[in-house]
Amino acid sequence: MLNLKTLALGALLAAASVGAMARPAAYDAHSVDARQARQEARIDAALREGRLSRHEFRSLQREQAAIRRYEAKAKADGIVTRQEHRQLQEMLDHASRHIRNA
């Protein structure tokens, strides 16, 4: 009887873990929004300090707008997939490098 209970519990745990692995990665909109806000602040600070030309500023602003559009498109169906989340993080990484190098 004990072996049957152990087997049933093991099967239940295995089924639960498979279901958990099949779920898409959690999308943390707050961290993405916070990251975008920090990038915007860095761009504004660089402009105020004279480290950016107007052209560089507009280019960085356009890049930020493209990130916002992509995020809105990814969220449009109510689910941000792992691939969309990864793409969004890559876009933010590139933008961060562009800000640093401007």
C-alpha cells in the first residue's frame, strides 16, 4: 500500500513539473519599463551635459520609440512569449550600448 502511495505521489509531482516547464517565461513589465526609464534619463542627461548632438539625441529617441512599439505589439495579444521577451531584452541591450557610445 505504501509503495502505491509513493508511486502515485511521484507521478503527480512529475506531471506538475512538466506543466510548470511548459509555461512561458514570466514577463516582468516593471523591469522592462524601469530599464526604459533609466535609458531615457541617460539620454536626457547626456543631452543636457552637451555629450549628444541634436542628431544623436533624435536617433536615440527614435530607437526608444521603436522599443516601445515592439513592446506594445508583443503585449497586444495578452501574452509576451519567451522569444518576444528575449527580442525586447536584446533591443534594450543594443540601445544601452548606443547610449554609452554616443
